[in-house]
Amino acid sequence: MANCLPFNAVYDGENYDRAYKAEDWAWYFATFIANGIFPKPSDGLQVIAYSGMEIKVNAGFAFINGYAFKNPASHSIRLDMAEGALNRVDRVVVRWDLPQRDIYIAVLKGTPSAKPQPTAVTRSTEIWELALADIYVGKGVTKIQTKDITDQRFNSSVCGIVTGTVEEIDASVLTKQFDDFFKTYSAAVLDEFSVYKQNMEKYLKDIAGVYEQYVSKTESLFAEYENKFSERYTSFESTLDKWDEELLRAYTEFMAKIQLFQTEAEAEFNTWFEGIKDKLGEDIAGSLQLQIEELAATIDGLRQQAEESSKETKEALTELDKRLTAVESGWGINYNHDAVLGLCYMGAAWLSQHYERTEETAVLGVAYIGNSYLANTF
């Protein structure tokens, strides 16, 4: 790499004693020409909307690290389709690519996000990028519009205008160049503003149309809702009136039945009372008490008779058992069959007084025992 230039090379008959490389001239130009785009023409390398997702980069010039770039004609670029649910910001750059030995236009596709940001430019010893524009790609859009494009050519942090270190400049020429640039740029701004204004007016008109449709639709739906609500309210009110009538009818019938029952019950009570009042005497409470006492005495008598009968039966069975034992032991004759059978019947007779008294059982028991006794005696 040359540290000084340019000096003529000396030819020795076969070769020249020195040769200059591209990087030698690059560092030389980089010492007095800054990185950026050339301001003339004012729309040089400007990114504009074209058709659908397609954009164009105007013809223009740029300078990066001592290397010049020329875009001789409008350059077309088709952006990737929009995301379905998120937004992104794509950045169009002029890239100095030392490994490829080239300067070209490229797109830095943004990362989809609810709040997207443009991808940062790369600036290293091998790659150096100038941002020309940022393009907002909204979710679901199918067309890039002028309002979606943010011009970054004059943003010195990511691009900027080419400047030099030459001090001897004709002021009139500089003024004329500045005036020309200002007029051109102003015209471009006015054109952009005109386009923006037209787009905004169209947008506002579309919004107004959408709002009018919304208002019209809302009023129609509200009127329909009001009619349906009125119909349902009328139907509901009619149903309530019907329920009130049915409840009133049911209550009237119920009260009539209660009144009828009260009248019939009172008549039956009076009839019953007329039938028994002579039997009760003048002192009704006293007569009822006397009847209760008589019934209680009768019940006590029956209970006592039952207990005495039970006692007599037990004694009779005991006596018969003694006699049976005496007969069996005294005569040595075994009439256990009839005696035992008789005792079974007597036992049944005794048990029957606790459950269901049966006189036939007692008679059979006495008969079998008597048979055993007679057989033993005779």
C-alpha cells in the first residue's frame, strides 16, 4: 500500500517499479470527501412508492470510505409481504462491501413487532452502510404508500450529505448551489407534501365515509333493537297481566273452597253436637270425665282377670306336672308319650294366653294327661 501518491513509475524494460492499488486512491479521496449521498439532484437515491409492495430508488450518487457509487437509473425493489398480525420496519441501504469489491443497494428486513424498530446499519472495516429510507410495513398491508416511507438521506447519524475539506470556494457559486438545492429540495418537499395532503384528504374522506356508514348502521340497529324491545316488553306486559288474572282467579277459587269447607265443617259439627248434647248432660265436661273413669276401671278389671287367669293356669300346670312325676315314679309304667303330649298341649294353652288364647289346646292337653292317668290307674 502506498503511503504517498501519485508519483510516476519508472519502467526498467520489463516492469514498472511502482503500482497503485484501488485502496491507495480510496484513502486519498477519503481524506477530503466525507461519506454520504450527493445532494444533486435533490431526489438522488430517494426511495419512492411504486406499485403494491414494490418500491423504487431514484438515480443518484453516493460516496463511502473513498469509493464512489453511481445508480444510473431507477432501481426497483419488491419488499416481502406484510406479516399477518405484527408490523415491521424495513430499511433500504447503500452497502459498501469490501470482500465482494462492490457497492450496491440492499434491504434490511425488520423484525415483526407491535412497536417495530428499523435494523441498525453495519459499519465495520469490511461492511459500511448508508441508510436511504425506512419503510413502515403495517400488518396485513398489500401496498406501500408514500406516507409509509421515512426519508433518511439527510440524517447524518445513518447517512448524510457528501462534504469536502476544500476551503477556497467561490461564495457566489456556493450560494447559487445552495439556492438551487433549496429550491429543488423545497419543490421535492412540496411535491411530497402535496402527495401527502392528497393521501390524507383521501384518507379522511374514507374515514368520514366509514364513520357515516357506522352511524347509519348504528342508528338502523338501534331502531331495530328499540322495535324488538318494545314488542317484547308489550308481550311481557301482556303475560304479566295474564298471570295476574290467573293468580286472582286461583286465589278467588281457593277462598271460595275455604269458605265452603268452613261452612260444611261448621254444619257437621253442629249436627254432631246436637246428637250428643243430650247424652252428655248439662255438665259436658263432668259427663266426659265420668265416662273416661268408667272406661279406665273396666280396663283395669280386664287386666286383673287376665293376670289371675294366668296365675291359675301356671298353678294347674305345676300340679299336673307333680302328679305326672308321681305316677311315673310310683307305678313304674312309662306313659311318657301321652303325658308329654298332654303337657305340650297344656304348655301351648298357657302360651296362648300371651298371644292368642285357644281353648281347644287346653282341652286336648287335659285329655292326653287324663288318658295317661287312667291307663296307669286301671
